[in-house]
Amino acid sequence: MAQISIVPKSQLEGTMRLDAEYYQPKYTNAVDVVRKHGSFSELGQFAKVLRGRNPRDYSDNGIPIIRAIDLRDLTKTEDFLYANPAEELFFLKPRDILISSIGEGSIGKVSVFQDDAKCATVSEVSVVRSTDYNPYALATFLRSKYGYLQLERRITGSTGQLHLYPKDIVTVIVPLLPNSVQQTIEEINIEADREARKSKTLYFQAEQLLLDEIGFKDLDLSPQLYYTVPFEKTREANRLDAEHFQPKYERLLQHLTGTGKSEPLGNLVVQPIRRGLQPNYMEGGKVIVVNSKYVGKQFVNIEQAERTYLEFWHGSIRAQARKYDVIINSTGWGTIGRANCILHDEKTVVDNHVTIIRPDKQRCNPVYLALYLNSKPGQMQTEKWLSGSSGQIEIYPLDLARYVVYLSTMELQQKAADLVIQSWEARQKARQLLEEAKNKVEDLIEGKA
């Protein structure tokens, strides 16, 4: 339904913003609620907002560089790029607030840099350095609806060229929370960070347990400049592309089959491997929709996932993903092959870019299977079997069925799965703590606390 908002000329914020979007009721209402809280101030009164600096080149080592995409989870240091320390970089200080300031989908993400390690950031990240306001409390406010709506309001540009400038961030209206509340918010944030790091450590332990059992580190997976393949193998695979037949893949598969403890994935399922269906999205729907965007590196990102109608779930059995199903992203560079085990209880469907694998639990623990598919042996098989051209790559159910799965003892499978589940629980606790902090701030602003 269309909304009409009439703003008196006297309330226009100068002549810099005359666009109707800036004066949408959701934005003006957010500012009104903060002002009614009592004490408030513009962010620029107690903090500096700076921009990072892009390095000339990235390298394999040196100073870690935090980009806007990294603000989704700063504990994933393995995703950081590096730059030469001799370059003129923008170095971060502990307790700097980082705001993603460019790009549709990620703009407005807020994190606190908590490490003492030397790191730098880029021009797509705005850095807020607070002098008189607890940075954890300020970051929590900026993540809350009253802070984020103000950031969203200040985004300029068109689709694909969105920007959030420091000169606009400093004008955000911030409630002046009591020092005791700010300290409480910091304590909750630090506990959340502790749980997030615990989650990462537990998952790493599970992966190392698996790789050690396989003997992966002893394999020679170095590339070869040239190699030959018998024609019979190309006919068997129905492939002629050289990438598919790289010797490193053959050495991996020979090692796995040579253990006598491996099986094709297609032999380990209780129903055919299949893709989901494309639903119609509905805001506030009762059913979670997992598309390729929300199949994470380890776990399903259900918090940001889309929603659909309950009727779609009932009428689309093919798309239903049950608890302990394994789902795998089947399209897209950078994310293809990511696998998650469904660990939540809510009704869930997947779209037609995500594939459902329902393993026989008597032979293959589903949490272990997702861990295996995410590990290097699983990812190498994704590289081998993917097909298509740049931007249109796919992994088909028929090819997934050919993956060779190393089947450890059920005891070791369970041990690895327990570590993954503990990792998931720690991750959930971290998210719940951040939500708790945000709710405390919102309740205080609204006069509920």
C-alpha cells in the first residue's frame, strides 16, 4: 500500500536532501523515538568518523586487510586478504567501530574491532573512533532498528553504486545511555565474541579430526603442468574438459578408495539426491527459505533467510528440508559446494539452486557428512565435478552421487559430529547474546526498561 508523508519545509534538513525517500515515515519516526528518549546527541559530537585506505596490491602475507565483506564475521580471519606492511595503510585501533559503507546487501553492517593484532582496512569501510561513548554500546545502537534506520536513511546512490559517507554518519542521532548500561552492553558483546571464537575453534577441531583420520596432509596434491587421460575415462565421465581430469583429483580419489572405507555418495542416501523448488517469498512467513545466499561456510544462516507461505511447504514435498538433512549449494563461484546440516527445528524449504541429501543415518552421520563435504576432500570433488562457464557454474545431483565419501567408524563420525553441534550451539549463543544487547538498547529507548 502506498504511503504519503507530508513534511513541512521548516523540517527539511537543509537543501542537501530533498528526495522523498529520505523523509519516509519509518525514518522520521525512528529519529522521533530517539529524541523523545531524553538525552541525545549527534554522533559527531563524541566520535570521529574516518575512511580506510585501499592498498595498491594484495599479497599472500603481510598485514591483514579487513574489507566490507569481512564485517559479517570478524572471527573468520582465514578470509582476510593481506598487504605489504611497507605500504601506506590505514591501521585499526582496538575498539574501533567498523561500518560497511559501499555495496548493496552489505552496506550498513557494523562490527567492533577487538583484536590487538595489527590490521588495516579499506576505503569501503568507515571507521568510528569514539572518545566519550563506549564503542560496544554505540555499535549495538547502530545495529538496532533506531540506529540502522538512520544509517539506511543516509545511503546515497543508485543500485550497485550505494555509498554511506562519513560526513553523513556523523549526523546520526544517538541516545546518551547511562554509563552503567553502556558497561553492561560491553560485557554482553564480549561474551558473544567469546562464544563466536569458541564456535570457530570447535569446528576447526572437528575438521582436523576428520582430515587426520583420512591422512589428508600426507597426500601429494601438487599440480602438474601436463597429463594424459585414456579416452575410455572421458567417455565414462562424459567430460572432455582438462580441469576435470587434473591428477591431484585422481590421487585423492585413489587414496580414499584405497582405504577400503569409502563409498559413492549415491549409495549412502535413503532417497534420490534432488534440488528444491523456487518459492514465492513472503515477509513474516512461517517457513524458512534457504537459498544459495544462506548456505553458509559451516551452518545455515537462518537469521537472515527469506520466508514463504505454510501452504508452499505443505504443497512442495520435494523442496522440504528436514532436520538432519544435508543441503549443498549447487551454483555460483565462491559458494558452490558449501554444505550444511539442518540443525534447527523450524519448517524449512530450499530453492532450486540448493540440493537436498538425505543420508542413511545407520551408515553415515549427517552432521559428519556435511563436515566432510565442506572439508578439502569434499571441496576438491566439487571442483572436479562442477560444470558450466564463468557465472553459470553448476553441480548436478547426478554428479553429487559420484562423490567418494570416506566412512570412518560410527564412533569417530559421532565424535566429529558432536564437535560440530557444540560449535553450532556456541554460534547460536553468540547470536542470542547480540540480540539480547540490541533488545536492551531498544527497550531503553522506548521507555520499557
